[in-house]
Amino acid sequence: MKRNAIAIFLGFVGLMLANGLAYGGVLAPALHDIMARAPAGLTHEAFHYVLLGHFAQAVLLVGLWAKMGISSPKDGFLIGAALHFGMFTMFDSFVLSFLRLFEPLELVIDVFVNSITGGFGGLVIALVFQRMGTREAPISTT
């Protein structure tokens, strides 16, 4: 349980840092321009939902890594990136089908960025598992 708690915390931190660097740093001007196109009242800042989302991502990855026995940083990155690619492709496809707020290329970039940041979170969790061992009981789903 200790390993899983540490992995959740560090995975959460890794996801927050990677997304903060991407969306708060490198892509901040483009994100600001996209949000400026939104009609008044359509968007709001709710940072606590960002925290909750990244925490849920970390818990999901730790649970999957524990069940799958992943402790290789390479596997952690690749499988984390693949999972996030699938999740964000689905989500952004729904967003694109219902909202005219975003251009298709913007959502393709979003899927790519979230694949990389999700892969980084998976890598961090795999490093914790590698360092602390993979023999701990996995998170129970029952």
C-alpha cells in the first residue's frame, strides 16, 4: 500500500508538472487565443477540477500498473501514452462533434500533448514501481 500511495502522489505530481509545462508554458499563448474565441460565459476557471482529473489519472495508472506488473520506465511511458491517446481521442472527438469552439487541428494537438504528458505520468509511476519493487499487493477492485 505504501508503494501505491507514493506512486499515486508522484504520478499526480508528474502529470501536473507535464501538463503545466505544456498548457501553462509552451502552449499558453495558443490556449489563450482559443479561449478568447469562446462566447462570454461559456468557459470558467476551476482549478480544483484539474487537480481532481490528474489525481484520477494517477490512481487509474497505479491500479493498472499494479495489475499488469509494469515497472519498466519504457513500458510505463508507452502504455501511458497509448492509454491517454485513446482516452483523449475519444473525448476530443466528442467535443469536436458537438462544439464549434475548436478547430480539428487544435484537438489533434491536444491529443498528442496529452499522450506525451500521460506517458510521462506512466513513466514516473513505473519508476516508483521499479525502485520499490512490484511484489506489493495490487489495489483491490472488489
